[in-house]
Amino acid sequence: MIRDDIVAFYDPILYYIMPRFVHLHTHSHYSLLDGLSKISDLVAHTKELKMDAIALTDHGAMYGVIEFYQKAKKAGIKPIIGEEFYITAGNMADKRSKIDDQRYHLTVLAKNAAGYANLMKLSTLAHLEGFYYKPRVDHAALAKHAEGLIALSGCLNGEIPKALLSGDYARAKSLAVEYRRIFGEGNFFLEIQRHKNLKEQDEVNAGLLKLAEDLAIGLVATCDSHYLRKEDSETQDVLVCIQTNQSLAREERLSMKDNDFSLKSPEEMAELFKDLPEAIENTARIADMCNVEIELGKIQLPKYDVPAEYNDNTYLRKLCEEGFAYRYGKTITPELTKRLDYELGVIEKTGFASYFLIVQDFVNWAKAQGIVVGPGRGSAAGSIVSYLLKITNLDPIQHDLLFERFLNPERISMPDIDLDFADTRRDEVLAYVTKKYGADHVAQIITFGTM
């Protein structure tokens, strides 16, 4: 019998001689009403299991990418950015009745900056052009935006597994060849999973092994994690019931609780695939191929064109000084001048002059068109610059409002001006901004809720 202290002594050695494993098919709670794992918990659990990297592949969306990237980096875990796409066998523009039955899953990972850009492009196309019950893309879209991407053939709902389950090996083989052509040699892998209570799994895996041998395509082991620990399966089952509008008591319904979709340890995965060590080794190989760096914290503003004799700061001062007459008449007190000089000094130091010029431009355009604009709310009302530019209609001097709540020279962050436009004509303001600055510089944002 081996003493506990001897086992403890050898544990680190055992860890290092084991094949390195990386989860490449992982869902968070951003896979709405399907995934259970919160990003913080997912990253922490990855670290607990002594894994140095993990992929995030939520269903049909990239909602959690930035939170995942930041928290993984902070924890010393390599973030691999991905998405589990919904693939239509036909044209994604085709939204006829029952075409939705031909929707398949495909796991896609970004290798580099080009891949990350293409991942976002495909996700956008899926929502804006291919949406039919789910955000979908087709093979043509994949081929057009495949640079920098790695694809895995997916779970049992993948196009290749579905062909194998239907007994059509020839179609499965043709699809594997097509996906390899789309993503390029060495960028497409056959995704193999082992869930004990899925009767179709053995049949699909036998077909995948044959495809791997016939086509020399690498196998990669995944476990399609939807929650962290085995005991979480009951809670995740509640989410699925909410999603499908079913009762827990109903036996004939979609459920995953009879299988283990937890975030398994490297030891568990190595044991599951002890006869296929290359499928484990390929997870690390793919992880090493994926090196996306997302530039955060850099302010990127469209260019506001000022007259040739001015720069952003001097033109902003000119507009503010012109605003004195409109707001205060001929009585310009030293207090007003001092406050303006102070605010303009902070704005110049922080580099946000262009932001104020852009905002006053579309606010004053809207007012000139007779579009009702609110008086302003939030911390921007504490700025005399905002008041002089007619962005807000509250005098910060009269009401003794603090500029520092809006823009603080000691803690520089992007200013945030809350504006209200009449909802019946808001689209005109959006159209104006889009035409002036370009569609690729204008976006609408939301408050995103998770369960």
C-alpha cells in the first residue's frame, strides 16, 4: 500500500508526465438557457484543474468574449476565442418553412487577429442575414471568411456526425473534404466525444475514426462542457426546460442530465481517450496555434473635420466662446471664463476634444431639423462645455454641478454623454451620423441580461 505522503510527493511529477489537455468546446451562461457556467467560475475552475488554456465556444454568439478574454488573461489562462456556429446546408438567405430542420453545429476557433475579425464577421452575418429561428451561416460564408480560423466537426448535431448517423458515409467523407478545403490543410479536425449514455455516440465515433484514417484528418477530443461539475446537471436541466417550455416531470423531452457535460479534468479526459492519445495531444497543438490578442482600452474615434486654420482643441474653444453669447448674453464673468479654461484644459489633456465636436454636431443637427432632444441627464450636465455647445440645457454654474463627476483628470476614462431623441425620429439622427462618419464607425449598443 502506498502511503498518502508518498502519493502527494509524486503528484506533481504525475501531472507533468500526463499529456497536456485543453478544452476546445466550452459553453458559458452566454449560451442562453443552455450553458450554466459563469465566466468567472469557468476561469477559476480551469485554473483549479491546472489547465493553462481554454476555449469559449458559445452557441451562435460571441456575447461573452471580452469578459472571458479579460478574466482569463488576469488569471494567467490563455483565452481561445471561438463560437459554435449554426450551419445551414443550403443558402443562409433561404428562410422557407422547414428549411430550419437542416441546421447543424460547427465549432470554430480563431487562430490570430485575422481569424478573430472573421469570427466576428461570420457571427454578424449569421444574425443580420442568416437568422431563421437561430443565427445561421452557410458554406459559402465560411469559405469567404475562413482565413485565420480552425474548425472542429462538432457534436452529434454536426453536419458530418448527422451524415454518419444516417448511414451515409460517402456524404460524411465528402463533407470532411469540403470543410478541409474551406479552412485549409491542418485547420480542420474531426471532433470526437465520449458520452456514455448517448447511444448514437459509438456509431458516430466509429465513422469519425474511419474518416480520420481514410483522409488523414486529425482527431481532437472534446467534452462539450455546459457546466462545471457533475452535480450541476440538475440545474442545467432546469435551464433547458425553460428554453424548450417543458416540465421537469415530462419524460419525453430534451434533456442532457443523463450524461456528464461537466468541465472534466485533464486526467479524466486522458482516461476517456487512453486508446487515442493523439486526440488529447491535438487539443494542446490547436491551443498553441491560437494566439489572439485583443487591443482593449485604446480610444478609437472617427475623425471630425475642422477648418484648416484650427485643430480639434482650438476649434472646440471657438465654438464654446461663441456659445457664451447664446447662454449668458454679454455678461461674461471671470468665474465663467475660469471654469471654461479649466474644462478645456482637462479635455485637451485627456484627448477628448473630437468627442465633444462629434456629439455637438449631431445634437445641433437634430435640433435644426426640429427633432426633439432632451435637456441632458447624468454627469454630462456638470460640464459648462456641454452647456455652451448646446448638448445639455442645464447651467452647471447656476446649479453648482461638478465637472469632475463627468471627466476626472485623476482617473481618465471615456466621457459618457446620455442623450434622448424623440423616438419617432431617432432613426433620422442615426442615418445622419452613419452617412457622415461611415457605417463602420456607428453601432447601437444594448444592456445585456444573463440568467
